[in-house]
Amino acid sequence: MPAPAARFVGVLAAVSAVVAFVRASPRAARMDSLVLGDESIMRTKANGRSTDGPCQASLLWGCDASTADRICTRNRHYAEHSGYFRTTTFMDEVDREKETTYYDSVSGKPLFVAPRGRSFDEFAAESKSHGWPSFRDEEVVWENVRVLDGGEAVSLGGTHLGHNLPDGRGNRYCINLVCVAGTKRA
């Protein structure tokens, strides 16, 4: 084998080993449980948004519609401030005994159902610890949610939701409350 080809094979083997190590790391995203999406989901539409329209005017838990529109439909990188959900009525009004369905603030489609596979107290403690409502793989409605390259979590309708920030327990989706404070629509 010529020297350049041998070097290429060596580099390829090294890169493959690093990828295998990262995927085996407890902090790496569990790729087998993600439903990946294409960047085209978030393309800017004619109205200047990544969605076909604005956020719902009346959001749950006292979430601010203008903040929601800015974060959910005109943004790819920023978030509501850490702990924003504590300034709303979210923790006072969300059902602590049953699962709650969280709807897209634009389309009204279901995005997350929580708590699932854990108690409400565990869901609340994790959310408070990280500063945003934090969902796990079993709580994602994959029919309507995708994860893009780089970990951005989005709805199929183009709503920026937040990011997948894996930890030692697996994938953890830190989600902007304003983006999941919608009400169900047909």
C-alpha cells in the first residue's frame, strides 16, 4: 500500500476509535434512541420565521407570547433565561399526580409527556437543577420532535425547542417552557 494510502487508513482507524469511545461515553448522546432531523426543518420561511406562523397568543402558565415568538420561531441558538419557568405558574399548576402533555406553542401538537418512567418530584428536581424543564427519551413524542446535528431539539413544524444535553443517565432535553406552553390544536 502506498504511504499516503496507509496514512489515510491509519487516520481513519484513529477517527473510528475516537467516535466509538465518544459514543460509549456516558456523556455522549444515546444515538439509538434519537430521531434525527434534517436542517431543512428549520429553514426560514417567507414570514421570517422558522415556522409557518407565530406562537399561540394565549400560552399556558403565564408564559409571555412575545418571548415565545422570539425564542421559538426566530432563533436557533438562544434560550429563555435559566429558571424562567420559576417566574411562571408552571410548578403551581402542572398536574403532580398524572402525566402532562406539553404542546408546541405554535402548532399545538404534542411534543413531550411527563413524567414518564419517573416521579413528578424527580422531574421537578432535575428541571430546577438545570434551569429548564428537562425531559428524557421516554417522554419525547418522536412523531413530532427531531434532534438536529449539534443537539438542537426542534418540532417538525420548525419550532426551536431547546437542546439535547446528555448526562450520565442518557439523553436530557433542556427545553424552553415558552416553546411547550401551547394548547392542543387539531
